[in-house]
Amino acid sequence: MVALSVLFGWLAAGRILRPLRTITAATRHISATNLHERLRLTGPDDELKELGETFDELLERLERSFQLERQFVANASHELRTPMATMRASLDVAMAKPGPQSPQMNTLATRLRRELDHVDALMEGFLTLAQAQRGELADESLVSLDAVASVAIERHSADIAARGLHVLQKQCPDAWARGAETLLSRLVENLVDNAVKHNGPGGWVVVQTGTNGEMSHLIVENGGAVIDPADVAALARPFQRLGVPRTGSDHGTGLGLSIVKSIAEAHGGRLELQAPGGGGLRAVVELPLPVRQTVGRPA
């Protein structure tokens, strides 16, 4: 009788606590990138089911709030493109008028063009960030991390030469990812751009790809000033920069690494930033490795 009582008690407790385990697991799993998921608990109309329905309603409100915020950012960025283009055209027309221009006018035009370029880059960053956070992977395909890394390095060849940087690329033919090629290319582009800009003259950059179990990884390391490890976590937040002592300039938008983080999470991966003791920054991106049917070829 005692043994049967213990057994039935254990089974009853497990049945009662199963919804709580479901809620706990969902709470740990659901984040800003998958707020569309719901518990949808089944069973009798008791307090536990009411708790699950309340949790689903909370997720629905959060999802609606995130969607409205991201849609506002995307719409505002789109709407600002027209007046920005008009301002740029008006400036070009004014400077193209016949006759010599005063040095003050030339200086003002150069500064305005630079600021317009900065705002254009900022709006493009907003659009990419909103797209990544919404998880829009319309052009999903297989992407070679080696290929997109080589393209990113080639695009920065002029800046690399001007700064006298030594760039080393370590390739792995098996490093593939499945997702939006435009977003994944932007992810690699931002990491290389960050490593080149936030570096010292004659510094170094290492771009390495590889695989580890079920994950592909991309590692971008660069030399530079020593960074306080306590400041590293904030670098992946929008508009977080460590200032002139680290970057050497203030022309960045402050969105580069936050875009990388959002794109990685939208593809089921993650971004990890580390501050080596010798200076510089080490960025590690892990992405799910596509299932392979043949050696070296993703399926």
C-alpha cells in the first residue's frame, strides 16, 4: 500500500507539474526573435491553464509592441530617403553653377556631403537592423562563409592598404550557413569593416572560418588598443562605441555590431565578443551548419 501510494503520488505530481515545466522551458527559449511562439496549454480549465493563457497573452502584447517599433524604424528610414536625396541634389546643383566658388562655400559643401553620407549609412543600418530583427529571410539559400569573407576583404582593400594592415584569411571549405545571403554578407562585411576601422596603423586582422560539431563559425580578430572586458558586452548594443581612443575616428554609426548580433540570432546563431589581453577585439559568430549529405557539401 505504501509503495503504491508513493508511485501514484509521483505520477500525479508529474502530471500536475508538467504544465509548469512547459512554461519554464518556453520562458528560457523564447526571445525577441521568436515572440510568435505560444504555449497553447491543453487540459482542464484550472489555475495552471489560466497561467499558460496569461503567458500567451503577454507574449502577444510583446510581439505587437516589437513589431510596431521595428515597423516605425523601417518606415521612418524609408520616408527620410526622399528629403535626403533632394538635399543632396540641391547641394550638387548649387555647387555646379558657373563661376568660382569661395573657399568657405567649398568647405561647407564638403562637410554637408560628409554628413549626408553619414545619415545615409545610418538609415541603411536602421533598415538592415529592423529586417534582421523581424527575421525576414526571404532569399534563404546556402552561403559559403569563405566566399563572403573574401568579398568583404576585397571591398576593404583600399582602406587596408592605406592603413598598412596585415590581413590573414584562414579558410575552411566546410564552413557553410543557410539563410539570407544579403544579411549574411552584411554580417561579415560589418565584422571586417569593424576590424579595419578600429585598428592602428600597421596593425593586423585575422579572418578565420571553421566548423565545430553542428555549428559553423566565423572569427574576426584585430589588433589595437586594450579594451576593458567590462565594456565589451555593451559593444553589441545600438550606438555603443568606446570613443576616439579605440576607434581613431567618430565616423561610424554605432550600429555595426548590433546588426551582426541581430542577423546571427535571426539565423539561429549567436555573437560573442572578447577582449584579448594584448589589445584589439575578437568577434566569434556561430551559425547552424546545414545538414550535409556528402562530405564537404551542404544539403
